[in-house]
Amino acid sequence: MATKLLMRWDIQPEHEAEYSDFVANEFIPRINKMGIGEIQAWYTVYGDCEQILVSGVTQTTEQMNYILGSDEWDRLRDRLDDLVNNFNIKIVPADKGFQL
């Protein structure tokens, strides 16, 4: 069954440029290369919720678990954690459309 990864966070105010560079040039391309596809990202302009929502899909739950259990994922998450606050992650069965 296709599985969707949902991640939410706030960018640390003093790290916007470094964050943008890391996410665009390293985080997204590397998780895509690891096997997470259909990556989408949303930026919240107004409202009381996390600033960023990113989603991606794998073909199976086992594939998602393998990726999220890897050393490369841990390195990417550690770097992302240096640049963001309020990181949340959720794994759900993939459905078409917007999921929370």
C-alpha cells in the first residue's frame, strides 16, 4: 500500500537563508533519491499552525520504514533540526489530495 510521509515545522527566524539552501539543494533531492517521491511543500502565510508542510510518498510502508530507519535519514533530520523548530512527522496511508 502506498504510504505518505507528512512533515511540519517552523523555520528558525535567524536561519532562513541557510534553511532555504539546505532544503532546496540537499534535503528534498536526497529524500527523493532515497525513494520518497511525489514531494510537495506548502508554506503557511496566515493561520495558527506550522509554517511549512512537506509530503512525500513511497510505494509501500516497508519502503518508508526502511528510509526513515536509515543513517542518511538521521543525518538529514539532524541537519534540519538545526534550522527548524516544532518538527512533527506523521505516516499515513497515501490518499489523493491534501492530507493532514
